[in-house]
Amino acid sequence: MSGSPRVLVTGGAGFIGSHVCQTYRDAGWEVTALDDLSTGRRSNLPDGVVLVEEDIRSEAAADLVRGGRFDLVNHHAAQIDVRVSVARPRHDASINIDGLLNLLEAARDGQVPRFLFVSSGGAIYGESGEIPSPEATLKAPLSGYGVSKLSGEHYLFTFRKLFGMEGASLRYSNVYGPRQDPNGEAGVVAVFSSRLLEGEPLTIYGDGMQTRDYVYAGDVARANLLLTTTPLPDPVSVDDVAFNVATGEETSVVKLAETLLKAAGRDVELQHAPPRKGEVLRSCLRTEKLRALGWAPEVSLEQGLGNTYQHIAQEI
């Protein structure tokens, strides 16, 4: 692939990162995945993607970025468990802030022209009160994870102002799809699918009317590719180079369960359990900004849930 543009996808062997690697490869990019395989899997990676097994906080990772002649660093690697960030905030910050800075400094030294950073719409907005939430929504993170993601956006902004490095933040809603980790942000889809395959009831916490904005991993990967080459403004605030990646549609947990049952052609009992303390009741993101660039989600919830269920069924 001599002469092809080069991209480094951190967390590339993970659930979302592997879809991003696939999309870059299909578009003709030379793709390297950097992953410590703590949650990622080699088998997630498509043929033709080079895997480097390293921690993003390591000097080896920095050397890779510094000397890799990459046209882009796409940063998906992160500590993603909100519960861990609450119990161990320094651990969360070590990976999500110090790890990011390790790569940003190396990208500056290696003159990487653009850096894409994966943020979180739900986690940084908190209980904003504005639903669906636009990018300019008040930032009120309720966990260490949300704080570390918002901090990352500010560091990206600062590196643009100080060193001229272009960067954009992708604020994901709840991403789901094949290769999904049940412990991830939208892990309920994988958990429900596994329960369905076992013929077990689906457990819904509370009344099930709490909502999320579920976006398919393949659609998310297309957003990454688009923001790789889209001209970016000289930002006045972090919001100027931040993009919600979502559907703009609220889906309740009950509707999610019912849609999955239909997509899978199965029928099991829906059981209710006491609500979980501190759970956000509504989360949905506005998407006009990304849609104005020509992106729109293409996979319906029923189709995406069917794809996810079939993938988990094949793995089991």
C-alpha cells in the first residue's frame, strides 16, 4: 500500500475501534492498531491491519506515534467503565488523561497533522435538562469518566492553539453492534442478546422508561472517516470542533427489549428489578452539526439489533 495515507487507531482491537479500522482499510488507508488487549481481541481486526500491543501510557507507544509518519491518530483507547472511574478516579485519569497526553505530545513531536479524539456525549453533558442535547449544552459530568473525557477535549483544543495540531472530538451516544462488550457503554444490547440465546428472562431496572440514543457501530465508523478529511475551523471553544455522533432518537429500555425480541424472532419474559441509583433517566443527542457535513445514520435499530444478535449467536 505504498503511498496510501497512514492512520493509527488506538484501541483498534476493541469493539468500536475494530469497526473504525475496517472502515479505514476499506477506504484504502494503511492501518495500524495500537491496543494493550486488556479488552480488545486480535480476532476483531480485519486482515491487513498491523497490531502493535502496547499500553498508551508507555514510551513505546509514544515512539510509535512519534516515528510512524502517520497522517492521522484516531484515539479510541480508554478506560470506559463509569463505575471504575467513580471508585478509582486516579486510575481513570492515568489512562484517559495521562495516556492521551503521552500520545498528543508524541503526535506534536512527530508532526502528525490531525488527531481525532473519542469523547462521550452522555457522560460530559450529565443531566443537562436539554433533550436532545446539542454540542453547546452545559457540561456537567457526574463521574470521573465524564471529567476525563471533557479534559481530553480541552487538551485537544490547547494543542491546536499552542502547536497548530488540528483535532476534532467525537461525542458518542450509546454505540452498539457486533463485537460488543457486555460491560461497555451500551452493553445492555449484548447482555440482552446473550440472555435471549439462553432462553432466560430479560431484566429491566426500574420501570424501563429511561431512554438512550443507540447508534450502530458501522455508522459511527463512517463518522470517523468523514471527520478525518473534513476541513476544521480554528476553534474559539471546544464545542467548535466537537461533533455528536448519534441518531437523535430516544429509545426506552422497554422498547429496546421489545425491538430485540422482534429482530431475533424470540419471546421471553421481561422482568423488572429495582432502579439503579444514580442512573441518568434520559439521554439523547442532537445531530444536525454532523448531518450538515453529509453524514446520517443508515442502520435502523431493528436491523442493527438483528445484526448484533446474529453475531453473538455465531460466537456462542
